[in-house]
Amino acid sequence: MFKNDFLESLTKVHFTVPLLFWVPVIIYFVWKALVPGELAVGTVVAYYLFGLAFWTLAEYVLHRWVFHFEPKSAWGQRIHFIFHGVHHDFPKDRLRLVMPLSASIPMATIIYLLFSLFFNEYTLAAFFGGFLLGYLIYDECHYAMHHANFKSGLFKRIKDHHMLHHYSDPEKGFGVSSSLWDAIFDSGFPKKKAAKASKTAVEKEKLPQKI
């Protein structure tokens, strides 16, 4: 995406990197809520689960209205391609399936500052710890959707849903770790169409791809 090797390296990341970076951050936020904040365990758990649940909505909103927003200007289209367009062009690129720290750290900082308008310091710590866990689940699920072969069960249904987003209709199926908000906002795939198209979509994902 960039002629500069350093800038190009910032767009690629191994799927384990978010785990190695963000898990300690999550632990810190939980510790902050429990120890300096002196919040009750039940309160921390409640805010943590609230943050985890809220991530599912944030995931949908970001994917649908931010990552899939296509500006008309040339520089805007370039930014869109860097953030998400490249993934749709090369959906099996192993180094561009989870968000690089060069993007996730600034984004998390901005979101944290926005949340700070609605929470005090310590309830925010508990909430944001759960929110970050939701993000990690999303990131690792996204990698698995493209590189794991699920035979049945929940993860196969989630993968089929995401493959339809890539290979059937990119203007539907914005949930990655969950299809809940697609159902709520009526942006999912009709069951009859999904049943017919999911097999074709998964077969396309198995085709070799030049990267």
C-alpha cells in the first residue's frame, strides 16, 4: 500500500500481536477498577460485561458506517482503501486480518476519551476492560473466519455470515463476531438466500489468491 517500507510494515501484523499487547492492558484496567478505584467485585463485573456487550454495537457501527464509508475525494478513497478496502481486495492476506497497533492504539485512545465524558475514572476502567475484550474477540474471530475450517456449530454460522459479506453482498452482514445487530438493523441475509449462497461463498474463500 506504501512505497516506503516502514509505512508498509505498519499496515501488517501477526494475529497474536493484539493479544500480546491488549491482554495486559485489559488486566491493568480491571486492576485499576478493583484496587485504586476500590469498586466492589460485583460492580466491576457488571461494568465489564456492559463494556463487552457494548462492543458488539460498536463493532457493527464501525464496520458499517466507518469502514464502509466511501468518500468521493481521491485522498478520501485512499484512506478508505488503507483502512478497509484492501481487506476486501485481498481477504485472505494473513497479515491484514487483525488491526495493526498503529491503528488500534490511536482508535482506542479516541474512544476512551469519548467514553470518559460519560463515566468516572474507575467505572470507565471496568467498562473499557470489557470493551477491549470484545475488540479482541472480534479481531481473533475475524482471523479465524478467513483461515479456520469450521464444520458445524456457532462458528460455522458466523463464518458463513462473514463469507456472504465478502462474496455475496458487501452492503450486508456487517457483524463479524455476532450477527445480532444485523438482525436488529435488518442488514442480514434472508435465510433462503443465505442457505444457497453460503456454500458458494465458502468455496470462493478456498480459492488461491495472489497477495
